[in-house]
Amino acid sequence: MLKLTRVNFNLIKNKLLRQQKKVEEDLKSLKDPVMTDGLAESSEPGTESWMADVHNQAVALKSTLQDLLEKIKKSLIYLKSGKYGKCERCGKAIEAQRLEAVPIATLCLSCSKK
């Protein structure tokens, strides 16, 4: 387990909570319709392929955001339970500077390079 100072603990926790809020807002905004009905009825060449492309991009973005949200939630749970900061591969402590830069990191720098 990583020995975090109270200041580092609070910095990481607050950073994770801000990221969680931002990701949740981004996911919520993806539920809004991307196109109006008038555009969907357009007979312009390429409209259907453009709509399909936009849809595929939105689906990929939503999936990425959902994965990120799960990692943030997992990090917050680990932070609260005292399991935060342990490399999932080798079991050693993840560097404090790495966690400050990437609070959802689950691998130490050495393992992440492998």
C-alpha cells in the first residue's frame, strides 16, 4: 500500500472527484440528439454515411467515457479502503508522482512500460 500524506491524499481524491463529475457531465451530454429530424430527412449525397460515421464516433466516445468512469470509481473505492496505489501486476507501490499525474493508474511505471 502507498503511504500518502494527508495533503496528497486530498489532492488525489479531489482530482478524481472532479474527473468523475466531468465524465458524468460528458456522458449526459451524449444522450442529447446529435442531429435534428430535418437533417435526417435530407436527400443530400453522403448524408447517410455522415450520420453513420457520427453515430459510430458517438458510440466509441460513450464507451471510452464509461470505461474511464469505472476506473475513476474503482480508484475512489481503493483510495477509501486503503488499497490505492498498489500495482496490479507486481504488487509494489505505484510512484506518488505517477498517481498525482494519472490518479487512475493501476500499474507502476516499470510495469506500464512492459
